[in-house]
Amino acid sequence: MIGKDAIRYMLASKAASTHMDFDLDLAVSKNSANPVYYAQYATARASKLIERANSLNVTTNGFDKLTAKKELELIILMDNFSDQVVYAGKSRLPSVICDYIQQLAKLFHSYYSDSVIIDDKDLEMTGQRIALVKAVKQVLSNAFGLIDIEVKEQM
């Protein structure tokens, strides 16, 4: 059975002027090839990191010490969210939001794979990285809300 999120996402991800092939196998798959699963997994991953940081009593404290390339790319991409929303609305292209979601999820997954986000030896930097993770989760949640996709806390 195909979930409502998969159907909504697949429909929203294609511009109305383009041909659409609905891939049933892709829509029901639970792996990174399925774009809605991939995006929702990013919010679940962020939630898990936030939960772990909370258990360590990590205090979030801004972004001023984040200088790694992917951290800066995430900040810049999130800063561009409102422009993407305006463009998608004026153009009546929900696919722009789906493209943005995929870009942010891909960059976040890559950041997660390449970085030590929670470092017990440097809680100040951990706090800044968790602030970034919280921001990513919030922006993804906002984007999901625009196309009525559920935010997953765990998967």
C-alpha cells in the first residue's frame, strides 16, 4: 500500500507541464531512492541527534563558530528558503519546494556522514552544531508543511 505522503510528494515533485510516470515500486520503497523517504529520514535523523544532545544537556548557542564548508553551505541554503517559497508560489510550481527539500536533505545527510556533530569533549561546538541541526529540521518541517507531508520523528 502506498502512503499518502508518497503520493503527495510524487505528485508535487513534477511540474504540471511535464510528463509524469508514477513509479509504484519507488513509491513503496523504504530506502534512499524514494525521495519522500529520503527527506523524511533527514528529519528523523535530526530528531535523534537533538534527543541525544538533550540527554547530554547540550545548550544550543548560535552559529558563530561553524566554519566547515558543509556547515556554511547548509546555512546559505536555509537562508534561501524564503526566496524559494516566494518563487514557487508566484510560479505555481510546488515542484520547486520538492527540489529544495531534496537539496537540503542531501546536504544534511552528507554533513551527518562527514562530521562529528556530537562531541562529548567539546560541548560548546556540539551546541552550535545541534543549533544547526535544529534549524535544518525546522526548515524541512516548514517545507513539508507547504506540500502537506508528515514530519517523521523516527523511522
